[in-house]
Amino acid sequence: MKTAIIIGAGPAGLTAAHELVRKGAGEWKVVVLEESDQIGGISRTAVHNGSRIDIGGHRFFSKSQEVNDLWAELMPVQGEPAKDDRLLGRTCNVQPGGPDPESDDVVMLRRRRVSRIYYLRHFFDYPISMKPATFLAMGLIRTFKAGMNYIWSCFFKREEKSLEDFYINRFGKVLYSMFFEDYTEKLWGIHPSKISPEWGAQRVKGLSLWKAVLNVLGIGKKETSLIDEFIYPKKGPGQLWELLADRLRAHGVEIRMKSRAAGFRTENGRVVAVRLESGEEIACDALFSSMPVKDLVAGFAEAPDEVRRIAAALPYRDFVTVGLKVGRLAVKNRTDYPTVNDIVPDTWIYVQERDVRMGRIQIFNNWSPYMVDDVTKHVWIGLEYFCSEGDRLWTMSDGDFIAMATEELRHIGVLGADEPVLDSVRIRVKKAYPAYFGTYAEFGKVRAWLDSFPNLYCIGRNGQHRYNNMDHSMLCGLEAARSLLGGTDKSALWNVNTEGEYHESK
């Protein structure tokens, strides 16, 4: 029996393992190496004193039927109302015959998508909408300037050399400055004028102010970022990946935790073994890697100097989240969406305020009422920051960081000055966001060299140095497994999340 080693127990790695077990049973022994002690990669769920944190936020929505089918196979959609639906007497879209989330843990919930921008101490729809509330919050002068500037951008298009050009062409310079410029710089630590437009093409493909207008009028296609509803595991995204890992183990897959791949041995142009940090070497006939490209290349002694230089300098952004448990928030729910204790209905809030370093706020009550120890008494939120390993934010003590984040939340008026913090925790995540600047412009040389090994498959967000969504990472795993089993080339797995149509219509 041949051995396939998969580096990383996140969505890409576990989906590849699932496909190899499903279609290559009896032919392939599958070994998964996970550096950490947790399943799910950045799609894991952290647990703290009875409450749960979704690292980064993961809506389960995909235009791939295969991905949706796998999710449904693992966790069926709710057949009865969830806790908050019952408390509110709220009607919800349930699946006849589906499990009851009040008594069954293996269940997907249907959740309403509400994400807004917080700017000028007001809420704005995200993506930008052309509603009266938007104009009232912006003010007459800003609205007039934004409208005239948008008309100008329609007739005088910029050559798209940067992410700044990409946004201005679609929204005009005024709206770009208000709603994109500062947040993007917070995320990447570099101005949008120095970032490749490729990131915008992936993340907001198909969106523009004109399409926002058409969406309000009910005309045209529904954009990916404009979905109204998504599904979500009762106890957060990590629950699904932990369930899949258990099923893989039951089918003979070996999942080795705290096992970091440190080097690779090759013979005759193929990868033949993985060396662990412990010194142990495991022979393999195929290797799937979702580890960061810079670390992967560093593990090959024979990597050319040019490839090594590019890979070593590939940029990443790291991530810190602070979980805070409070009794209530200072911001009021002025929407038409009822919530328990009338908290704001958002899952994500994008913080565009320029006087704080905070990038986003998650309200876990709205992701799932079962993410909170007591949804009737507490609001459990995540305050998200983007930084670089080794910088001041990264190296601050937990106590200092939590104090800073709490003060920023009070400063922008989301948390009352006298509202006590009942519990808190800080979590750091390395290499959460592969970045599109620096030596990324030369990434093609690295990819070509890695692809020269016929039995090496690069998958997932960090494995391809591409800002993939969770479902894209899953599709990478599927395509890589099929390439191995069918003996086909690797183009399909590198093409995931590059076709324009993917983001635009189902």
C-alpha cells in the first residue's frame, strides 16, 4: 500500500484525506501531520470557560454543490428552531425531519447574514447599500461629494495597478477613502496603493456601487457578498472539522498531532520522505502540503537560491483576537431584526474608525446562541486585530492587550464606560493572512519549482499563498486528491478561486 502524507489538519488537508479514503481505499494509507494540538487550522473553534470563539469568523456558504453536499453529509440542517428563535418566537427556515438543536449537537443552524461597517460612530451596510439610512449617516455634503466622485470614476477609469485603483474604479475615491482605505491598511499593514489588485479581484469580485444600486432594486445577479443567509455548526466551525477528523480516524487515517514537518527528502525528482521536527522520518509516495509556502520551501535542501529568496520573503499578516464577555453593549439595535436582549444583530462589524487599531468585532451570540455560556444574560464578543509576528501588538502581554482592546471598544462607543467585563481571553494566530505584496509578484517562480515535483500538491490558504475562503480550501483538497488518483496535472487545483463566475452567481 502506498502512503500519502498530508501536512495540516485544516479544511484543505482533511478534505483531501476524505477524498483519498472515499476513492482510494485499499490503495493509499493516509497520514495527516498537524503542527498544533487542535483540529481545523484557522477554521478551528477555541473554547474558554464555557463559551466559544470562531477564529476569524466562518460563514458556511458555497456555490460548489460538492462542498455543500459534504457539509450536509457531516451535519444536517436544523429541523426545529434554535434557542434564540424560540426565545423570540421567531420563524426560521428549518429542514423537515432535521435534528433539533436543543437536543442534538450534530446540527447546522440557518443564520441571518448581517455585517455592517462602523464609521463616524454610525452603522453602514456592508457591502455599501443605497438606502436612505446610508445617506443620513453620511450627511448631505459627503453624500454629494461621493456621488459626484463616483460618476467621475465611471467615465475616467484608472489603470488597475494596485488595490487602490481597483476600489476607486468601482466606488469612487470618496467612498474608497471612507469605507476601504483605512480598514485595508489595518488588515495588511501597508497602504492599498502598494497591494496587488489581485486581492480585490478575489475578495470583492463583481461588486461595485452600481451593482449595489441594482441589488436594492432587485435587478441582476445576487453577489456572493450579498447573501442573506448561511448555515453554521451549532458549536462553531471547528465542530465540523473535529467530526470529520473522528470519521477519518475510524476509516484508518492516522492523524498525528503536535507533529511539525521540518524537512523533505527527494529522489529522482520526487518527494520520498518527510522529516519531523523530532527527527523522525516518514516515507511517502505523495505529499499534500497546506503549510506556509515559505516554510515548505525552506525544508528542501536543493531549493534554488532564487526560489528560496522569494519564498523566504513572502509576506503574511498575523491575527490576534480578544474574547470579552459583558452584560450588554452600548450600541442599540435600530434594525428590523429582533434579537435576544435586543443586541445589535451583526455577526461581523468592520471597524473603519481611524482612531483605533481594532479591525473587526464579532458577536458570537448571533453566529450561534450555543457559542455563549448563557445567551439570555451575556454578550460574548471577539475584538480582532491584524499585526505582524514580533511587532508591538504581537508581543504585548495578554493583560495589556486585553486592557487596550477594552478601552478601544469603550472609546468608539460600542461598550459603555461603566459596563464591567465579566471574562476575557486573548488568542494569537500566526500567518492567518497570506499577503499580496513584496515578493508575491514573483510567486510564479516558486509555484513552478514546487510543481516540478509530480507527487507534491500545494493546497489551502497558506499552501498556495492565496486568500482562499474555507470552501475554496476544501475544493483545493478535492482537486489535489483527484489529480493524484487520476494521474492528471495540477492545473485544476491552482485554478480554484480564480474563475470570475465563481463569485458572481450560483
